[in-house]
Amino acid sequence: MTVIRLQQITDLSHHFADPFIKAGDRVVDATAGNGKDTIFLVEKVGPSGLVYAFDIQQEALKGTEQVLREAGLTDRVRCICDGHENMIDYIEDPVNAVIYNLGYLPGGNHEITTTRETTEKSLKTAFELLASGGVVMIVLYPGHPAGQEEKEMLLPLCRSLDPDHFSSVHLYLLNKTGIPPELIAIQKNHF
Ligand SMILES: C[S@@+](CC[C@H](N)C(=O)[O-])C[C@H]1O[C@@H](n2cnc3c(N)ncnc32)[C@H](O)[C@@H]1O
């Protein structure tokens, strides 16, 4: 049985995404990092699915590839060393989910982080690529300066989405000290 911890925002991101992803789907890990989201997605889409995993750091993708090799799951993933803002160059068909875990690589260089500009460009592409009923999950970290800038871009953008086409939800822990991470979930409405 999978243990879901409300205090772990990435658990919540997976929990929210879970019912929307099925075997055979095409999905995107927009920030592969150490591969935890990639593994979650790979297991969900199964042998007939495909995961596009983006990261700008070769070091991060090496970590992701290692985790995938250990799990024997390399064949369902396309690891792409490029910014997610360029995902349109790699993906032609609609996707069922796009997962972001913004910020910097844990244990890596904290100067290399997602940014307001690239995240905004990427998200707008993700909205275009999403299949009917597909979802975007965004874990954001407003406790660091680039994360705060992303939040200032994300909330108005998600609030302004046309309700006839998209639904968006915002979650965060009320009883955590400091500035806790947050989750934004967006669905392209069924048509
Ligand atoms: C918080 S980590 C991701 C953690 C990862 N999802 C996991 O499960 O381990 C954020 C990652 O985003 C990457 N990143 C930063 N800017 C990016 C961009 N424009 N496109 C894709 N990845 C980017 C960083 O290199 C870093 O590895």
C-alpha cells in the first residue's frame, strides 16, 4: 500500500495526478531531477506508455537514468537534456499529464533553478499539448527568491484560465513553519 503523507507536497502531487494517468498514456516530467517523479510516471503508464523527462542538467538526467536502470524501466522514457520551455520541439501528440517540481536539484547547485520566464513559457505550451481531461501538477517553493517570483507569475496565470476550458486548484500546508511548498493542479476540462 502506498503511504500518502500530507506534509510531503510531492506525495500530494502524485496522489492528485494518479487517477488521471492510465496505462499507455504519454506524459511529461518537466523537471526530472533525481528521477522520483519520473519513476512514478513510468510505473503509471506501463510498458505501452511513454514518459518525456526534461532537465537542463546532464548530472540530473544521469541520476534519473540510474534510478530507471535499477528499476529496469529505461525503455518507457525519453530523457531530454533541454529546458522544458522547449518541449514543443520534442512532443507532437497530446499528453495526459505534465508534472513540474520547480526549483533546484536537491544536493546540486542551488544557482541552477527553474525561472519565472522559462516556467511561464513551458506552462503555456503544456496547456496546448494537454489532451482533454489531462492534468498539470506544479510543486513550487516560494521560500527561495526564484520560487517566490514563480509564484507571483503562477497564481494570476492560473486564476485567469478560462473556466470553460480549464480548472485549477491551489493547495498548501496551513500548519508548517516558514514558507511551505505549494501545489497547483490544473485540468483541461473534458470536451
Ligand atoms: C526540484 S528539482 C526536480 C526534482 C525531481 N522531479 C525529482 O523527483 O527528483 C528541479 C529540477 O529542475 C531542473 N530545471 C531547472 N530549470 C529547468 C528547465 N528550464 N527545464 C527543465 N528542467 C529544469 C533543475 O536542473 C532540477 O534538476
